[in-house]
Amino acid sequence: MTADHPDPGDTDVTAPDDRPAIPGPRRPPPDRVADGGVLSRPYRALTLGIISVVCLVAFEASAVNTAMPVAARALDGIGLYAFAFSAYFTASLFAMPLSGEWCDRRGPLAPLFTGIGAFGAGLLVAGGAGNMGMFVAGRGVQGIGGGLVVVALYVVVGRAYPERLRPSVMASFSAAWVVPVIVGPLVSGTVTEHLGWRWVFLSIPVLILLPLAVMFPALRKLPRTGRGEGGDVRHILGSRRCLLALAVAAGACLVQYAGQHPGWPALLPAAAGAALLVPGIVRLLPCGTFRAARGLPAVILMRGLAAGALVATESFIPLMLVTQRGLSATLAGLSLTGGGLTWALGSYVQSRPRLEPYRERLMGLGMVFLAAAIVMVPSALLDGVPAWIVAVAWTLGGFGMGLNISSGGVLLLKLSRPEEAGLNAASLQMSDALGNVAFVGVSGVLFVAFGGVAVGGAGSHPAAFVAVFAAMAVVAAVGAVASGRLRPTLSSAAS
């Protein structure tokens, strides 16, 4: 502005000649412009787009899981039923590091929209499948899309939102799961019964149009921070991390195949799978992850411990309630519902600004709550204890997970340089996935070793459930102890 027409937003305006200075309103700091929060005008479209994407993924997870048994029977593919789930996971193991590399080199826009497109294409392939092999292939394409999307979303949050708003964005991730998880099975079951299972898969891609339309204008304005070199697809796919990710995915596939075909002939694919899987994991995760080195490695390790302990425990709770307490499958499943609601509550609590100085303690407290919840679960095996104690326990565990998972995402972005946000977000998501696989597998071994059975749970000894829950409580307790190493030292933070 000129001297005759001073800008009213300047900090101080001095009148010409000898007139005293007239103080004007002070400009807010750049990161305080949007004091309204994540739904204020500068962030509204992006926040709503992110919530739409997470809702879509959550609805797909709950709806597809409900329709999956009907689809497998219709395609005469019960023998490949487990692969319909594992194909998604195996493909996402490759897609997560790919997305991280892609984001760091070119920004999150391309991997995010490619992932959304692949996710929808996989649904169409599965919905139109004429046999179970094609159905499994469609699930694999979905897994590629899901892996690309989840990592890219973390990078978007790191680049688009100031640090003070990131806890609120992470809380919105959790909140976006609540409604789809509740209504997804009901909607999917109704569609499956009246229209057929295919329409569950074929109708979801229509929902993709909403997040695409809402997010695109906001995403185009993101700063294009990235390393830049070798940014074409050929160089990205040929990068060391992508090749390691391919080895990990192939190894996981071989191990899963061996697990589905027990016997001496399965030893060869199991050994080959382990030879690919273990070295690849060690090189893909940050150095020091498995010894809980201070800072980022400890964050990534804790996320894997929390996710694995939770999923392994949840896998056996319904079976325990049905076989040991005589509950229906519906009531057994409802015992876990409260955990989803309190998960959102815990995520909201960690987003409060006054709790920001205690971020590391919140993550550790979440592990303590989870460990306490798992310890409470096997008490339902006692005749004098009501079965609803499990629902009470899981509301506590869900609250702890809300504190832990969301705080882990915030700490990851806080400890990551902008050009490494994609790489570190991929490591975080891989830790989650690997924790699920490892601890569910360990729980299965313990269950069988202590008197459980592989099919139906009939005749399972209560000790088998106690062994599983005790082991997962120890895992959660180890995570709580490791929380003391979340805060980096001055030297590691500087590096």
C-alpha cells in the first residue's frame, strides 16, 4: 500500500509529519490464520475429502467382510476363502513402500488418486468375477489401492496442516470409522439378501466420485516438496525400497501358502518365503526399530505392538464367547462394538491442545489401558463372572487404542523431515500390518498347543484362550514399557 493509504493489517502505521503512531491490528502468525480448526475455510474442503476417503475405506472393510462368505460359496471357492483376505494384505505390503517413495519424490497427489482408482477397479473386478481366482485377483488390486492411499493421506496431513492441527486430523481419521463400521454390515447384509453379493462390490466404486471431487482443488494447492530426482514411474519402481517391498510381498505370499498347506512339502515355500520376508522387513523399517531405538523407531515399533495385540485378541474373543459361554454370534460380535466408539473418544481426547506436551505419555497410557483390557477378557471364562465383562473391557481397550494410534501418527509427522514423510508413513503402516500377521499367527500356534482346535472351536479347552490372551497382554505391556523411549535424545533429534 502507499503512504497515503496504509494497509490496515500492518503491525504499526505511522502518520506523516509529527502525528503520533496509530496502532493497527496485528497480523496473526502464519500458522494461526485458521484458528477455526480443521473445518475452517482454508482446510474445510481438504478435511471433508480426507474424511470421505477414510469413510469409504471403512465402509468397504465392514461391508465386504459381511458379503465375503456368500461370495465364496457362490463362486465355489471356499478353499480359497483365506486368500481373499490375505491377497489384500499381501498387495498392500508392496504398495505401502511404493507410495512412500512416490510421495517423497513427486508429492502425494499422484499416489493418492492412483490408489483411489485402483481401489475402485479392484472392487469392480471382484464384483464381476466369474470364479474365485478372479475374485482373489480383484482383492489384490484393492490392496494395492489401499496401500497407496493410506500412506499418501499421512503425507497430505503433514504437508497441508500446521503441526497444531494434526492431532485433530488424526482424531477425524478415527471418527470417520465409527458410522461405517456400525451401518456397513447392516447395509451389506440387506443388499446381499435382496440384490445379491455382487452389488456390494459393484456399488461402492460410485462413492469414490465424492472424495475425488472434494479433494482435488485443495490438493492441487499443496506445496510440491520432494526430492525430485528420478521421479518417473520407472525409476520409482526400480528403487531399492520398491524392490525390497516386492520381496516382502512375495515372501508373505509364500509363507501364507505354506500355512494353508501344512505338511513336509510346505517346508520349501515356507523357507523361501522367510528368506525373502525377514531381510526385507529389516531393511524397510528404520534402523533400530526392533530394539526400540529412541524417537521414530520406537514410535513405529509401538504401533506394531498395539495393532498386533488388539487384532489377535479380537480374533479370539467371539470364539470364546460362542464356545465357552454359549452366546450367539451376533451377541459375541456386539461385545466388540463399544471398543470402536471409545476408540473415537480416545482419539478426540488426544487431540486436545492442552495435552500436546504429554504426547509420548498419552501413547504409553494407551498401551496400559489396552493391556488392562486384555487381562480382563479371560475372566469371562469363570462361571460367576457375567459375559458382558468382555464388552466393558473392550470399551477400555478401545479408548487406549484411540490414544495410542492417533498419537503415534502425530509423533511420526513431528519426527519426520518433509522429504521423508512418505517413507516414514509407509514404515508405520507396514509395522501395523506386520504386527497383525505376526501376533495373529503366534496366537494361533498357542491356541492349538494349549488345547484349541483348528475348525469350529468345538471342544476347545479354556486354557487355550487364557494362553492367547496372556501372551497378548504381555505384548501390550512391553509396548507400555517401550513408551519411555519415544522422546528422542537431542543428538538424534538434530540428525
